[in-house]
Amino acid sequence: MFRSELKTNPPALISSTFLTRTLALLFGCGGPGLGAGEVPSLIVTLVSVTIEVLLVLPLDAMSTRGRPTVPLSAAQTLAMGELLRVAPAASALAGRFLQAGFKLALVGGSVRDALLGRLSADLDFTTDAKPEQTRAILAKWADAIWETGAAFGTIAAKKGRGNPVTIEITTYRSEVYLDESRKPQVAFGESLEGDLHRRDFTINAMALELTTSEPTFIDPYGGLRDLTLKLLRTPAKPELSFSDDPLRMMRAARFAAQLDFIVDEAALDAIVSMKERIAIVSAERVRDEFVKLLMSDSPRLGLSILVESGLAEYVIPELPRLKLEIDEHHRHKDVYEHSLTVLEKAIALEERVGGPDLVLRLAALLHDIGKPKTRAFVPDGGVSFHHHEVVGAHLAKARLKALRFDKQTVDDVSSLVELHLRFHGYGAGEWSDSAVRRYVRDAGPLLERLHVLTRSDCTTRNQKKAKALADSYDDLEDRIARLGEEEELASMRPDLDGTSIMDILGIPPSRIVGQAYDYLLELRIENGPLGVERATEELKKWWAGRA
């Protein structure tokens, strides 16, 4: 799928926002208030070809002799304008480096985002100053400094009170993995061009040098061209780039998802042939890239790259294994496609849980990973997946642990996977009040996420069936709300606490107190609030029965 998209749906050469900004800069035909639709159509028609010629740079960066710079004042002005808008103090910082005899350049994703008009207050710079020299310069300028990345050449700082800017300044460097190493070896570089050459993609290998007489836009590898083409391409040969840092294969999928970009054909071929090299990268670094991919606006594209390139077999192998499984309802091409659809539906409902939510997205993606191990063919020619939610919960827990997710995330995701089928026993509303209470108790603080996951899991194209399921879940949520008002379901607990249990039974703190508490909680779930008097009677009966 991801290979054919470039051929069947070639991206626009230049976005309307970028074109509008560039036209405004080049022709003075608008200011900050000018909208895309306000650029005169005649100018767009006449100038778009000219803009294309200006922005399409040579693919072969090595054909440029000396220090390659881009004579494109529009891009330079746009990037500088965005930088000064976000961090007006950046020029003062550059002046301090220049005064100390060093160079300073805005670099990487910060330049990319500046050109896209989405620069944040987290800025990346590079310099020829060594970390200790950078720290000395920042000490007289920043409000706070962090040296946790100093071993890798990075000093971080914060400037400002109300709307602070966070910066990271890294000494020119190169980093490579040895064949079996899980950690890259870092060596300081000698030039800005060398630093850019070792970066992951051309769109991240642009710089805005701030210590020259005029800010200079540096683009030795055609990053601006690739930005306009929405293309992910490596500055060096992809085999060399991915060998130096295999995590870049994951980043290709992540940037495709975050930016809605196409991965270059040569880079895709390299990922397919080198996918096993991702195994040398630490689980923590792989996890962080996977999280960024999953939390993007369009994770389907990135996940498709992982699966179709074979990279997922080394990262989250349970996902590609879903491709060959048929959904029990025979409504989907396969369980893999169904899982991606559930993920997209859950994302569309995330406002219910307060916005983008990692636990919910992981649960939506992994909710059916127990199906391959539980598939069974039934006599009528159908397929069953009995208890796949239980098996899936164990698989999800094991995979997330292997990726070094924190315990809370592991527990929450596995719980949601185990609970995601519970609603299907609700039928037409036949559940007793005690069953509703148990549903709420078992979900606990995950209840709202469970609501979203369960609703998203309905992907049938049968409109009548979809409406019936939605109506049934509406009824369940109404009953939960009604019981919640009557019984304080959100904080469900027995009518007697541990202290009261010990006083009534005349026993010290012990395991028996917990057993008594659990017994009273079950009575509370089954019958609703009992009141202190009846709860005391039931406790004494339980105690007498033990004797």
C-alpha cells in the first residue's frame, strides 16, 4: 500500500500554505492576515511554475563544490521569521556564540517546522563549540541549564519566564552503531555539513546559520525540495544511513505518520533488506519511536510501513500475524485491517477521555492479538476465537513489557484488552443491576476508555446491526449513570471499612480483615448499598460460618 501511494496519489509539489507564504514574501502581495484564498488567482497561475523551479534543488548534493547554500531568500526569510516569532532572543544567543568565536545554527526538525510554519518553543541548535564551551556561554544567558546529554555533546537550557523557550545545543557530531552494539558511539565532528550528512532524512538535514553576516540557509542535500514533495529521503545512501543508526528505519515510519509524507523507494528497499538490524537497538529507543508513531494524527500509514516492510516482525510481531486471520463476523478483509479501523475510530472519540491517549490507542491496536492463537474452525465452516480476550491480555502484557513500557501502562492496556468483549453479553439490556455494578468495578478508572474501545470495536457495515449495538451501549451507559447517581458507583466500597470490621469482630489487623472486606464488597455489588446495620449482621453471619 505505501509503495503504490506515491505512484497513484503524487503529493502536491507545494502546499497551499507554503505557496501563500512564499508568494507574500516574494511579491509583497499580503501580510499576516492574508488567507490562502486571497492570493490573486492570476499570480498563483503565473508564479507556481517559477516557484517549482526555485524550490527543486539538485538531488546529487555531492555535485555542489565547496559550502553548498541555497540562494532562496524566501525560504531563508520564512525560517528566520518563524524563529524570531517563537524565540526573539535567538539572535542574541547567536551573538554570544559569535563573540566567543564559535558558530551557531538552527538545525534539523526545527528548520523543517519553521518552513512548515509550525515551529514550537523547543528549538535545536548545533555548534562547533564543545559542550563545556557551550555551557559557559549559556551560563550568562539562560535561566536554567541541564547537562544530562553532555556525554553526547548536548547542553539543554531554558530562557524566559512566562512563555519560556527550551533549547538544545549539540556539538557537531557523528554517531554510528557497531555491528552488535545497542548504543551508538558518538564522535564530535568538524563541520556543519558533516553534521547534516549524518542526520536521518534530508528534511531534517537543513540548517539556518545565525552567526554569518546574514542568516544563511544551508541545504546541501535537497531537503527543501523533499519538503515540498512530501518525501522522506536519506542524505547518505539509505543502506549506510540505516546501518549507522537502525532506529532511522522506525523514524521513517514515524515521520510518514506525523507529516503524511511518502518514504523514498530506495529507503523502503533498504528497510526491507536491513530490517533485522533493528534488533541491536535498545527496547527503550524502539518504544519511544513506536509511541511517537502511534500518537501521530495518522498512525495507520506508519503502522502499514512497519508491517509491509517486515520491520514489525522485530518490533511488535503480533501485529503482522493478524493479517492472515479472518474476523469471526466475516465483515472485514482480515483482523489486521479491523484493528487499524478500531484504532482510527477510537482516535475519533478521544475527546471523551480528554484528548490523545496512549493507553487507549495501544488497547485499540492490540485488542484482538489473541485471535491467531485461539482460532478454531467450526463444523458449519465458520471460525471461532474463544477466550481470545484472555489470551490477548497476556500477549499484550508480555509485548509491552518487552518494549519496556511502565507498569501502569502495561496493566491498563492488558486490562482493557481482557474487558473489551464484556459488553457483548449485555444483549438487549438483560443485565441485572449487580452485573452492571460488576462491569463498573472491573473497569475501575478505565471505564471511560472501555466505553470508547467497545464502541470503536463495532466496525460492521450492516447499518441495522451497528445501530442496535450503539443503542444497547447507550442503554448500558444510561444505567451506569443512573446507578452512579443512586449508589456512588465511582467509589464503590463496602458499608464497613477495615477499622469497623476489626472493632465488630474484635480481631487485630490480619489477612482475615481483608477477606471480610472482600465478602462485604461482593454483597455490595450484588445487592447495592446495605447500610451499616445490615452490613454488620451479614459480617457476623460470615464470621459465625467460619467458626
